[in-house]
Amino acid sequence: MAAEPQLKFYNTLTREKVDFQPIDRNNVRMYVCGPTVYDFAHIGNARPAIVFDVLFRLLRHVYGESRVTYVRNITDVDDKINARALRDHPGLPLNDAIRLVTEKTERQYREDTTALGCLEPSAQPRATENIAQMIAIIETLIAKGHAYRAAGEVLFDTKSMADYGQLSKRNLDEQQAGIRVAVDEHKKSPGDFVLWKLSDENEPGWESPWGRGRPGWHIECSAMSGRYLGDVFDIHGGGLDLIFPHHENEIAQSRCAHGTHAMANVWMHNGFVQVEGRKMSKSEGNFVTIHELLQTDKLGGRTWPGDVLRLAMLMTHYREPIDFSVKRLEEAERLIAKWPAADVSGAAPDETVLAALGDDLNTVAAIQALHALAQAANADARLLSVFAASADLLGLLPKKAEIDEAVAAEIDAKVRQRLELLKAKNFAEADKLREELTARGVQLKDGKDAATGERITTWEIKR
Ligand SMILES: [Zn+2]
């Protein structure tokens, strides 16, 4: 077996690329902030799902499938969820309405991420199933002097932590300068944030030592990562927009509660997503959900297959901003149409692809190497198994599709027609037919019959 590659990842905490050393190589642990389930996930949400799925696949390859634990939470308590429940189900008791909204959205999220080729994480805990763990952490923080009660809330005391702000590299004075008007007079410092707040009878709530209430957002991730991965774990991921305040506050809560030097050793963040060169927003009219891309003609007047969306996302390095455009999707589609369908057979992946991914998830270089390998495998079937293993590492393995007989007969007829055109040296028309078939996912392979020397063409379909 080949030597295990030394993985290197850019750590937001230290602002440098470092060699990755797992705390326990028999259980490599990563946590990624998951969706707040009140609406369809947009393509900005698709990026961390895809990027950290590639990381999950890489870690499983290097350390072993059963030796990686990937936790992605589901935020199912949030004021946006309450508002959506009241709007969509006005006649129902609030808890029932909330359950309808969160269950539907959670199901949709799973369908979307599956269509994007993402593996299921090892665990997908819900916030509402971890309230007891949140209350326990808040009690510890109060007991250790890191949290206080004021005006119906429990707040984290940012001044109580000497090195608060180490992830976002903001000091407290800078943060305060950025906060407008002191509306929150009950806070000791403007940067103090909510751990628990009281609920009225129209809001969801749980009994706690501080009265019936609900948790703040940040405490959820401290509770769920601690429960599933321990006080200190290997990798914490999420979008760039989560660095401050969300991740900063997760670190503050977890470290102060557990008395540790770190919450996670490596912090990885993916860049922003734009659509057709502009920031995505509902008012701009360029707000696109994963569901719309897969099922409707919202972008480019057509639907897009999940593997094309995934490849388009991975054609930019995860830390760079990405511009999601029809042009980029078409480029991804043209590329993947040239790749052979294959099955994973236990072969080792290509070393160039593996080395590129091990170098801070350089998917751009990995895809270049994979494309070269695809072309080589098209010419030499012995390379198919290496191609399959490499493509699978990126979650981009084209699958052989099941096709019905009528479609197969129609394709056969077109392939024969093209052979006749080639025989008649009508190359322009023959190319047109090939393009038409390629656009439908049909891949042609020209060759010669060994016995007769006659030109033959075989074909396969990929989606
Ligand atoms: Zn989080």
C-alpha cells in the first residue's frame, strides 16, 4: 500500500496552512454547522455541504471509512422558524406548525444534498433534541463566572475570557466600535451574546433553571459538537460568514465551559457564493435554491443535474469566492460529458488527484488531473478502475444509467446513421449527430472491428 499522504489544511485560527495531525487517528472528528430548517436551501448553503463532503471522503480514504466521525447539526429552533410556522399554518397549535415546517425543510435538505452527491454525515443531531446539554453548559458557564442573568436572558460575559476574539482577530474595543447605539443596556459589554432567553406563551420553550425559554443559536453547536465529538476535536468547518460572531462565540462557550485551550484544532471556512456576478439576494431577483436548479428553469432556462452543480462548485478552490453562472454550469457539463462511466472496484485513486486534495483540498488541480485520467481511460479501459476510485474521492463518479429499450434502439439508429455519414465523408453532419448525442449524455467510442477491420462505434449513457 502506498504511503499515507501528509494532509495540509489552511487553518483560519492561525492564518496558515499546517500539517494535519488528528488527535486520535482511530476516530478523526469533524463538525460543520448545518442548516436552519425554515426554507429551501440556496446555493450558498450548497457550497459547505459539497466542500466538506469532499473533505469527509478524503479523510475516510486516508484514515479508513469507519475511523471518521462527521457531525452536521440541524437548527430546528429559531425565530425565523416560528415566523414561518405562523405564516404557513396559522390555524395550528404553534408546536405542531413548527414541526410541519422543520420536518418538511429537513427532508428537502436531505434530498438536495443527496442529489448533489453528498454522503450522509455520521450524525445529524437536531437542536431540540439537545436542550438538556445546552442547559448543562450554560449552568457551568454561570458557575465559572463566564455568564450572567439580565432582563430575562442569560448572557455570555465576553470580558471574562482573556483571549476572546482569537478566531476573527477582533479585539473587544473594535467590536464595540462597530456596534451602533447601546440599545441593549442590560448587557455588561455590547459584544455579550445570548445563551438563553425567556419565551412567551406564543413562542416555543423548554423548562430551565432560568424559567421557560429557548437557547441562543451559538450554544447549540457547542452542545452538539461536545456531545458527539468531545471537548476538543479535529476540524470545525462552515462558511466564511460564520467566523464572526457564530464561530467566535462557539469557541468562547466551549473553551470556557470545558477549560480547554481549543474547541477544534483546525478551523476551515469556504468562500462566498455569487450568482451571475452579483451578491445573491431576494431583492436582486437572483436568489437561487438548490431545488430550483435541480427541478425548474430558474437559471439558464433549464434544469441542471446534481453532478454538474457539484462539479461547477468544485472547479473553484473552496477558499476563493465563486461566481455561479450559466457559463460555468455549461463548462462543467461539457467536461463531465467526456468522462467514462465506471464502477468502484477497490482500486487505489490516482496519486496526483490524492495529492491535490491533500494540499488544502485543491479541487481545481484534482479535477484537472481527473480529466486527464478520464481521457486516458477512454483510450485504455485498464485505467477505468483508477479513474473510478479517483472520481469517487471527489463524489463525481459518472454512473452507468439504466435505459429502456425504445431509447436504446433510437440511439442505436443514430449511431448507425453517423457511421454511414462518416463512410460518405460527410464529417460535418456526423459531428452534429455526435454533439446531439453527447448533449443527451451518450458517449461514443470509435474503433475497428478486430476481425473485419471495419469501423465500429460503441456507446454508453451516463445519467
Ligand atoms: Zn455552528
